[in-house]
Amino acid sequence: MKKLLITTALLASGATQAATVAGVHFGADLWALDASGSVVTDSNSALKNFDFDSEKQGRVWLAVEHPVPFIPNVMLRENFLKIDGKDGTGNINFKTDLSHLDFVLYYELLDNDLVSLDAGAAYRKMHGSVSIDTKSTDIDSGITMAYASATASLPGFDLYGFADVMAGINEKDVYDYSVGIGYNFDGLAMDYRVRAGYREFNFEVENFSSINANTKVDGYFLGLEIDF
């Protein structure tokens, strides 16, 4: 939680400075998640199933949008994702850190009062680890992903729906999507959005940073976005 608060403060500071030359979106989500699946730290071994504990984790993001033609907009999104568990016997402890940083380049294909649509590409840099009893393996490889995001608003209302999808290109069985609803609050200097939804992250890889995994993390989240 301390890392989440520090990262949130740093991104918010950067958003204030960038807002003088471009449109800036800063946000944070708190995710109540459950995990299931299997993982091994030896890519030649059979997958082992683990019983994961329920957790609360977060993510923060900063997006900068500009009017310059042909140059993509940029979003940085830090995801904190640590989960613990045990094997079926309860004798083997398991700790995994699937935290990652998303670097996203995207274009606005539609942007009006009713509908917005963004599409682009992303690079997801993993910066975590897997520990099974005393053996620990770093997860530090990256994943190239396709990215799309859309919102739809009700005419005359401040309520909107949203969807955000990332799909692996070099790791085709990795995907991450969020869907939900939100409400806009208009301010003088900035606008606020309260949002809630469901997120699912599927991490199925072979010989990825010397691990094999077939893990799904999903759950509901509550968040806030500020538009400068």
C-alpha cells in the first residue's frame, strides 16, 4: 500500500506540470481480487495448483493527450499485484508478485460527447517474482500487447460505461480487460470521474522468465480519475 501511495503522489505531481501543454488524465483503482491457477519456477516441471488468498491491490495511471497529428498519445500505468497461497496439502508456501508497468501508445479514433474510442499498442514490463518455499525466481520479461479502450455516455446524463482491453501479441494467452460504469463530476479547473467495475487478468505463459504459469486474477474495483 505504501508503494501505491508514493506512486500516486509522483504521478499526480507529473500530471499537474504536464497539464499546462496537453490534456492529462490521472487515476487510481483499488482492486479486491481473487486468484486461481498454477505455476512452477522450473519450466521443465509439471504445473502445480495453489490455493490463493484473497487480496486488495491497486493500480495508478497517467495519460497525456495532445493535438499534434500522427504522434500517439501516451499512458503509463503501474499495476501492483502480489498474491500468496499454499498447495493443496497446505505444506508448500507460495508467494507471487505479478506487478507490472504498462507503457501504452494510442490514438483517439473517436472523441465526442457520446462515444470515445482509443486504439494502439502497449508494452507490459513485468517486475515481480515467484517464490515456492525457499526458491525464488524473478519475473522480469516483457509482453507486447494490443490495446483498445472505449466509453459510451447517456445523452443528458453524467453516467457512462467503459471497457479497456489488452491482448498479448508475443504471448497470445495473456490478456487483461476491465469493464464498468462511472459518473462524471464537472469542476472549474478539473473534472472528476468515480468508477467501478470488474477486471480480469489472465497470465498463461511457458518459459517466461524461466517460469510456466496458468494463472487468472479477477475481481471488482473502485476508482477515481481526474481530468486536467
